[in-house]
Amino acid sequence: MEEKQGKNYIISTIVENKPGVLHRASNMFRKRGFNIDSISVGPTEHKDLARMTITINGDETTVEQLIKQLSKLVDVIKVSVLNPQNSVIRELALIKLHVADAKARSDIINYANIFRGRIVDVAPASMTVEITGTPDKIDAFLSLASTFGIKEIARTGITALVRG
Amino acid sequence: MVKMSGSHALIEALHKEKVDVIFGLPGGAIMPVYDVLLDSKIRHILVRHEQSAAHMADGYARASGKVGVCMATSGPGATNLVTGIANAYMDSSPIIAITGQVPRAMIGKDAFQETDIIGITTPITKYNFQPRHASEIPKTVKMAFQIALMGRPGPVVIDLPKDVQMEVADMVFPEKVEIRGYKPNISPHPLQVEKAAELLSKAERPFILAGGGVIISNASQYLQALSELLLAPVATTFMGKGCFPENHPLSLGVIGMHGTLEANKSILEADVLLAVGTRFSDRSTGKIDEFCPDAKIIQIDIDPSEIGKNKAIDVPIVGDANKTLFELYNSLSKRLEKRESSLWSKRIQQIKEEFKDKIKVDQEKDLVPQKVLKELREILPVDTIVTTEVGQNQMWASLYFKVYKPRTFISSGGLGTMGFGFPAAIGVKVARPDVPVVDIAGDGSFTMTANSLATSVAENIPVTVVILNNSMLGMVAQWQRLFYNRRYSAVELGEYPNFVKLAEAFGAQGIRVGSIDEFKKAVKQALISDVTTVIDVPIPPEENVFPMIPAGKGLREIIY
């Protein structure tokens, strides 16, 4: 992985909920050379609006420029930078682990419980755990789980809302 | 509510936007629109290559301030427009490109002449549309015009599947549409204006750098008033050329890579720099770290993303140049008395005097670009609109063809598109049939879109082309002389084509001149001609454009 230099930012945007919006946003990131860590999109309480949550690591100038460029897109209605202290931040991860023996199986179940995760699939030589939480929590589970051997990981990227 | 086809709705909507001309070329996927166009009052100008249609629309837009419209079929028709769209995007020119598309059911199937023009043009348009139902067309056109013109102008694409053009639906033509994601901030924040006024009123050596935004927002009169009140010299960017009269005592001409010595030298002495409608492009500033490192900088721009993009700014002001300069002037006129001169204005006159005629011009030869362009300026009326091609011809025009009015100098600045000038001149002439239009060209650039001669003759749009003919891709050759040990790689064009015969083959007038007197005579002849005139001016093949700041160097490292 690349060495991270700047700060992590979470940018929450309200966009038109129509085809091509993600394309326009991602195209702008590529064109302007912004390196996005994650992006997640989903509908909101208004059916014609979607929320796009972007995380980026960068310096203040870069992030300021990214926000301006995002705001400039016709389909982007509102852009705000979330303050982590004042926001609910969640990510969902599905982690498929090797299961070597019965002990490993029970250990995985125990760890999953401690992390308030759920076992969502069981197969003879693998188990899939679902974890929801802040990225830090997921990272912590991953480092623990790596002792079993990770077969596959799927992470959604961050989605977030301001508190209150 | 009225029932009509998508094509009828498109033409009706264009009509409602007061479109009187479309530059285009038909093909399979746009035929329903062309069929309806036949019965409309909108003039269609048939091009010979779609790239020229986009440049014509661009020239039309820049000369008039209105939206220029071009049209092409799907696939290659649409992709041929791409260079022209990118050009309009870089120079913030409001054009609308209408493209045909394969029927809805065929989209994504790699159908004949299908291309993803929405995907292709997303990074080079302000916005693009692909209506999936005919009933969306009236609103789409309304939005397209609003987006193209509002705030910082730019190109918009409307991609119309063929079956949408044919579909009949109930149409509602809105008077205005609300675009919730695009609301440019026109009025500057009063506090920021006050801050700027405060800074400028205390400045000892205020300097104004004016860009294309001043022309777009028609802010020239306030710029001049402000400059005279502050006794601040004005340098323009290349895109800003014409926004301040270049014969004004406070004018320093164009700044940048091939800017004037006086502009590039004196801007470095400024203590407060007022930059308006400029994006601090690398061609204007040279090495950005060495550009006015000690000056306090005020930047006015309607596009917030341009503020601080390339250069850190002390006082940012988001707003329309016209409105902002007006308010800044009002604020300053309360603080300052108008004076005849200042230490700084005297210093500026001294710098101008010092660098006057510093650039060596061949005294023995007659037909050198510097002299040719000075003569051209002498002959052409002040209102003449000049376009240029790209390369040495363009930079000589910038240096030696002085411009006194906004919208009378039109050139491809950001993209640097060879082949722009001639079709743009045709578009300009359509917008302004009342004034002479002249394309200052190079032989390489002109050859790229010379097929537009057919359009200019067939459609009776007479313009003048002055080819500074060095039988070279001159600017590339200059770089090879200066930075590649004179190793000429792929720059020698030879004496092809014979431009007189080429012009005549298209039914235009061709004149090759052998002296400056013949040149003057030819221009006068062109000005009264009913057909387009191509004046072929042989110039020395190895003439350099100076001054020059080598790429990546700071303004101090200017060579001449």
C-alpha cells in the first residue's frame, strides 16, 4: 500500500439520483488526478436524490480543490466535509476465512461475537463473517482474522451521516 | 401541450432560444432532424468536416456572446466534433453540439456508427444529455442553453437517439428551468470587495492581470475605469487580448510565454496584483513558484474552482467580472482621487520606453511577419475581427497585431487547436456580417481545415485568410532549433499546397504576394471582395518568435 501523507477526509454529497452521475464524479476524479480511497452511493429519503460518500487522504489544498470541482458538477447538489467527531461513520465488510479445524471454527465464531459480527455463510473449509463498524474496527478484526488465513474480502467503503 | 415528434420539438425549442443558424453535416442517425430543419427558418451552414462545424459555432459564440450551435450524426460525425468541443471547453465558449445516436434499443450493441459520445465528451463539456424520451427534449434544450451560458460558459452536448427524434409525444416548452445543482454566484461578497479595495488603495505598485473572463462578462469599461483610477498598468493573458485597448498608455500587452517584454518584466515589480477572469495558466505565468512571489494577489473569478487552483490567493472574490469590477471601482473611488500620474505609472512608462523596439526585426527583408502584421493592423478598420491559427502565426499576431476592442481577437488559447482559425472566422462572419473578418494563419494550420473554403464560398461567407507561409510547422521547428540542437524532425512541409490554386479550386480568390506593397494591395482587394480571399505571404522559414520564456522557466528567464 502507498504511504499515506495527509489527513483522512470524509466528504458527503447529495447528488441527482439518475444514471451517469457516478460516472461524472469518478471521471472528474481521474481527470484531475484525485486519488479516492472509497466511494459509496445509495438512495436517500427523496427518491430523486442519492447520497455519495467519498473518502480521500490528502492535504488541505487538494481536498479544497476536490470539493470545488465536485460542487461544480451540475448533478451535484450539496457537498460537505464531515467532522468525524460529530458523525456516525459505518462501513460493512464481508470476510471469507480459511477454516483449518474445529478449533479455528470456534475461535472465529468467538472473535466475530466480540466484534458484534455475524457468521453469514459456513462451508466445509471456510466461513464468511459480516462486520459493520468504523473502518478502524474492521481493520482490527482483519488483523486478528489474518491468523486464520483470509480467502477474500469485500468492503463497501464508508457511508456516514452527521449526528443530530 | 402540443403533440409533435422529437425532431419538431428540438427545432421548435431551438427557435424559442432564438437560434438563427446551425453549423453541421447530416448523416443517418440525425436525418429526422434534418428533415424538419428544411421547413424551419433556421439557417443551416453545411460544413465539409464536422470539426469545422464546432469551430464555426465557437467563433460565432465568441463574436456574439450568444450560444453557437453545431450538429452532426452519430459515430464519426460525433467524434469529429470532439476537438471543437474540447477547444470550446478550454476557452469557456458557449456552444451546443447536437449529435445523432443509434436508436435506443441498439445502444450498447456496437451498432453501425454507434459511439459513446456521452462517455467521450463528459470530461470536455459542462454537461451532456441523452434524452430517452421525446417528451424530455424541450426541457433538455432549455437546460442546455442555460448551462452553456450561465456562470462560466462552456459546451453542452445533446445526444439524440434516432427513434427519440421520431417519437411523437405531448410537448411542454418551459420558459425557465430550475437547475438545482448549478447556481453560479454572480454577486461578489461585499466584504471581499472591501478587502480588495483596501489592499489596492494602499498599494504602491498595483498591477492588473486581465483574462478572458473580462471579455466574456463584457467588463472592459470597468476594467479601464479601475486601471485609470489606480494608475495600474494592465497586462492581459492571451485569452484576454482585446479586453483592454492595446494603445492605452497603461497597456502592457499580453503576458506569458510569448508575451511582451514590458508585461513580463513589470509584473514582477508589482506589490499588489489584481487578477480578473484568469486561471493562471502555465502559458501565462511561466514557472508558478516564481510568478509574483512577493505580491499580494487578489483573484476575481466566477468559477470558485479556479480560485487558488494554480496559485495561492490572498483575497479571493467569487463573482462575475463585470459586477465585481463595478463594485470594486465604486468602493475604490471613495478612497482614491483620480491623479494624472504616480511614481509607479512613471516607472511603467520608463519600462515601456526601455523595451520599445528591443526585439530585433529584420530590416533588410520586406516580408517578415512582424512588419506584415503591423501593416495589416494599419489597413484593417478598428472593428475588424481577427481570428488566428495556432503556432508562430498566433504568437506573432499576439505580439504585433494590436487589438483595441473586446471580442475582436479570437483564438484557440487553452487547447491550441491548429485548424481553428479559418472555420472560426466563418462562424464570426455569420455572427457579424457587418465587419471584415480576417484569419491570421500559418501554412500548416490552414491546411488542416482548408476544406472550409467550400463552405465559405458556397454559403457566401467571405472572409480573408492571411497565411504567414514558412513552409514549416514553424513553432515546432523553433523549439527544435532552440532546444533540440537544430535537429528538424517532421517539420518541413515543403511548398505544398499551392495556396493560390487551392483557393481557386474552391472558387475563392487566391493571391500570392512578393512584397509588402503587394501585400497591402492584396488586403485592400480582399476587403472589397465578395468571395473569400486567401493571401499567401512567403516569410523566411527560420524566423523565431521572440520574446520567449522556455517551458517550465520563470518570467525572469525570458529570452529575446
